[in-house]
Amino acid sequence: MTPLEYMESQVIKRRLNHDRELARGAPEEQLHNIRQKIGYYEAACDALREQTENHVETD
């Protein structure tokens, strides 16, 4: 599993977690924290994609 695949799987896991917590009526603060984590993982995915694209272009 590549780092990008790992980060993408984390995004999926956190989105599922958010949906579960939303359905159970979790406090907004908890949902907010999960959304922040999703954002961090999405940013990591973007950075890894960019790094991969730049690496391919320079080869």
C-alpha cells in the first residue's frame, strides 16, 4: 500500500465515522473534530498526488 492509498483509506474511514456519529446524535464539537481530520487527510492526499505528479514529470 502506497502512502497515497493509505491516506485515501483514512479519508474514507473518517467520512464513515462522521456519518455514524451524526446518526447517533454526537455533539457538534465531536463532528467538527472529525471534519477537521478529514480535511487534514484530504490535504495530505493532495500533497502526495502533487509530489507523485512532479516526480513523474522530472523522470
